[in-house]
Amino acid sequence: MQIHKICIYATIIVTHSNLISNFKNAASMSEAIMANSKLPMNYGTTNKAEYHRIIKLKRRNIEK
């Protein structure tokens, strides 16, 4: 029974650390994407429709 508890705790710890590293990777990737994008400086205050309009314009420019 003690071994089962240790295995469960080890699994939880490994899973937790993997999740943390995945979130860190996702955060750094999104920061890199935002740094390379040409979004307006006030993108935090733009509404959702305006944000999607900007993204569509960027995609059109990339495809050309």
C-alpha cells in the first residue's frame, strides 16, 4: 500500500512539473508571437471585433 501511495505521489509531481513547463513554453511562445506581430500598441484595450479585423488584415498581407 505504501508503494502505491509513493507511485501516485510521484506521478502527480511529474505531471504537475510537466504542466508547469508546458505553460511556461506556451507563455514564451505567445510573448514571441506578440513581439513579432504588428498589433497596435493598445491591443489590450481593443475590442474583440477590432482584434479579429487586425488579424484578418495581417493574414491577407502575409498571403500576398
